[in-house]
Amino acid sequence: MKVRQQPDRHHRRWRHRLAHSLRWRLVTLFLLLALAMSMAFVGGMQKALSAGWREAVRPLLADYVDRLAAEIGSPPDLARAQALVARLPISVRIEGPTVRFDSHPKKHDERWRRGEYGADPANARLLQRTTADGHAITFGIGDLDWHRSPSAVGWITLAVLLALAALAFAYVRRLLKPLDDIGAGARRFGAGDFTQPIVVRRHDELGDLAGQINTMGQDIHQMLEAKRAMLLAINHELRSPLTRARLNTELLPETPDTQAPRDALLRDLAEMGRLITDLLESERLTNRHAALNREPTDLAGLVQDGVDAAATPVLLDLAPGLPSLQIDRVRLRLLLRNLLDNARRYSADPGAGVGSGASSPIAISLSRQGNDLLLRVRDHGPGVDELHLPHLAEPFFRTDAARQRSTGGVGLGLYLCRLVAQAHGGSLSVRNAHPGLEVTVSLPLSAPVSFPTAAPVIPAESSAP
């Protein structure tokens, strides 16, 4: 079933692109305009000239028909009629008491059936003559070369129209080529790559638009660099006073009255230190020049070590025989730790054991799907509102309005996980597993280094596991 759906989806995508293609719209407009102008010109000229032309040709044609009838004679001479048909592109039909002759019987029958001779009495009188002995002679058009091969004329006309359509499409494509460059440049700017500006091919309206977008991209790049530099400077300057504050707090005397405030202050200082570390790491990962220390790594072993270090009840499902990955071990440990912290924070009862029956433990699975390794971490908590799913991996996003750290941290955990996954060429998706939330990290087996973008996480389809 999936094999059938893939071509259908491909065809629908192409039909959608053709239906919304500006090039094909312009080509169709040109062809329809040319057809309409041709029909209007031919129709107008025919109406304008038909009346005067008929009045001028009718007496000449009548005189010519009289001469042809006189040459055949009365009674009609078959030899002369056959000689006329052989010499001129005309047809002759003779009906009478003694002579019956038809040079083109099929053609005359068809014309009588269509009513070309009898529908208009004037035409009948113009092309028919009656001899003195009572024979009726009817003249018409004989065999012409263009009558013998109408299909060839039609195919030639169709070929010319197709050639004109192809030339029109090629010209429109060349005319709109700057739009492709502008689209590619906009995608580069959206991905954070401002090193290559849009190529300005012409100095028309599209060229001006490309230049304006280049200027906009430079302005955005400067604003992002200024923001990043300011954030890094602030984080760097905060480390020194935080270190001094922690040192002074640890030097406080441990008394029953000061023990609780001292511990609370140390926890807050540690939380602020982790926040600064996470911010610095996020800035390193969002930098397109971020360097990953890739090395062959057994991801299953890395997950096992991370679970053992976390000392948290976890149900592990690691597929056997998984290949090694070229990954940054430090960043993957950070990703796993944040996923475990997030799952533990939102579990129904984090302190319950595996066999206690009070809650289900965190479930972690690692499997292969095509050319990707999928790492899934699921908790069994209340889950997340469907409206919040697309925003879970945004920096500082919190699902609770009160923004309490006890219920949701500072909102950087999943954001860092998404950055780590994207830096390895992968992706991160979330879904409600009913119960709980499941986070899936997809890592390609072999992929070039990619750089994270500011795009929000894409929620997976919500369904029961």
C-alpha cells in the first residue's frame, strides 16, 4: 500500500506545482491571447470582406459556369466533360433522360447530404445549369492536393503550435530565471548562511529585488551577530560573579539555622551555572562554523552508559547489531541527559520503582529504520497539549503559564536536543503517546555535517503506541 501511495503523492505534488507555476501560466496566457487574436482577426476580416467579395465573384463565377456548360454542349458530350475534369480541378455531374455521368460520386453525395447545393437556392442556381434537352449539369470543386492530405496539414499545424509553446516556455523560463536565484538565496538566508549573496543577473525589476534581498540579508546577519556577541559577552561576564557567590556560600558556617537557606542558594547558583552553560552550548551549535568532534561510536553502548549514570529506572529496548555512527560523543551525552531529565521531570511518579506499580518507568528504545537510527525516549506522565507540541523545542518555551522551574526547568533542554540532532544531520520530533510524551531523535548513518536552523520542531502524529 505504501508503494502505491508514494507515486500518487509524487504525482499530486507535480500537479500542484504545474497548477501553481507562474511560467506555465504565462505560457498559457500567451497561447490563449495569440489564439484569441487570430480568431478575432480572421473573423473580422471575413466579415468585412465576405459581402463585397461575394458580390464581385458571383457574376464572374456565373459566367465561368455558363462557359463550362456550353463547352459540354447539349446534349452533353461525355468526352468533353471528362476532358474538363482531367484539365481543371472541378467535378461534373450530369443527370438527364439520355446521359448520366458523375466524375466524383462520393463527393457529390456527401455535398448533397450536407445540403451544400440545395440549402441555398442562390448557390444551386450558381453551380447548376439545365441544357435545352433537359439535362441538369452540376459543377463543383474537384480533387485538390490539400484536400487529399488534411491530416498532414493538421499534424503540421499542431507541431508548429507545440514548437511555439516550447519557445515561449524557454523564453519565459529565461525571463524568470532570477526568481530561482532569489528563492535559493532566501533558503540560504533562512538556514543561516549569509556568505553567498544572490546573483544579480539583470538590471530590471527582478534584479532590483535581488539586490534589495541581499541588503536585507546583510542587515539580518549583522543583527544576529550583534545579538550573539552580546549574549556571549553577558554569559561570560556572569561566570565570575557566580563563581564568587558559590564560593562565598560554601564558606558560610553550617548551622541548623543557615543550612536550609545555604542549600537553597547553592541549588539556585548551580541552576544558573547550568543555564549559562546551556546558553553557551546553544550558541556554539547554532553557529554554522560549529565543529563536531566526530568519531566512530557505538550508540547503543553510549545509551547504556548514560542510563547507568543517571541511576533512574528505565526500560531499555536496544536493537542488536546496530552499526557505529560518526558522532560527537559529548554532544550525544548532553542530548541523552536532557531527554532523561525531561522524561523524569514529567513522569507520573519519578520516585517509584519499576516493580512498585505506582507508575511506569521511562522507556528508551534504539532501532534502525532505513538509513537512520531512531532513539525514542518516552515518559508516562500527563503529556502535553497538542497546541504546544510544535513549540516544545523552542528556546525558553514553557508549557505552564507560571514558568516554575520545578515543573519545567528553564526551557532549554529539548531546544539543545534539537540543535544536537540537527548538527549531526538528523531531526527531532515529539508526540503524545497516551499516556506520556515520546521524543524521537533520528540520526542518519552517514550524513554530512549540517547546521541547525531556527525552524520549530515538527510534531509527529499523535497515536497510541
